[in-house]
Amino acid sequence: MERLRSQDEAAMEVLYDMYSATLFGVIVQIVKVEEIAEDVLQESFLKIWNSFASYDAEKGRLFTWMINICRNLAIDKIRSKAYRVSHTSEQLPTDSRPGFTTEAMNPDHIGIRELVEKLQPEQKQIIDLMYFEGLTQSEIAENFQIPLGTVKTRARSAVKYLSKFFKGRA
């Protein structure tokens, strides 16, 4: 501990060798992408190195303190706008969406994709993002730089149009 407090590089190497694999596992569980987890692990050890003087053994174990640093940095990473935008756009192919086959007999989805195709392009985009990709209206507004009111209006118009099909009036 004293060697770490005095920023002995050899002590930090030992600490890294002992805990990096476990801490990496914690981080990758949160960020889900190994390359990003490696970056967060590096940031974590840098923070551990730079703030080791603030570690208080009376408040908890060293391992717990390090896990908290890693966990907090990983959560900060997935909450960052850059992370969310890059992962949202990665997951959204431009014109190709997976089709539902007759084997996929989920009653919530039977025929819905075909009905969504009849929407205006801007309405279709919102419905795809909300219902098929799981984004909230706020996330759509933020990630695609569309005013929240516009997202809500497009969603409401699309749902109103689609509801006509379920009521037999289209």
C-alpha cells in the first residue's frame, strides 16, 4: 500500500497483474464491447494511479474501491452522448430491417412491419426506432437532433394512422 501511495511503478504493475482481468470482466459486463472495455480499463487504472492517495482502507477494501472506480467510469462511458449515438447508428441499417418470417409467430409483430411501411418516411423512422429498436422519444430526439415535440407529433400521427387498420377503417 505504501509503495502505491508513493507511486511506485513496480507496485502498480503488480496491482495491474493481480486485478486487471477481474476488473475488465466487470467493465465489459457494463459496456458490452471489448475494445471500449479495454479503453475504460486503461482510464480506470490511470485514475487509480492518480488518486491512490485518496484511498482510505478504513472505508473499505482496495478491491472494492477499484471496482467502484471501474464501474463508475464504465457507466459514464455508456451514458456519454458519443457512445449512445455511435451505438444507435451502428445498430440501425439504412434501408434494411430484418423481416419477420412465418416461423416468428409473435402476435405483437404479425403484419406490423408491413403496416409501418405505409407510413410517411419520417413517421416510419420514429416508429422503427421506438417500437423495433426500443429507444425512447427523448433518446430519439437527442441522438438524431430532432426536437422532442417533433418526435412526439410524428409518433402520435403514426399511431393514429396505424390504429385505423386495427379498427378496420383503412
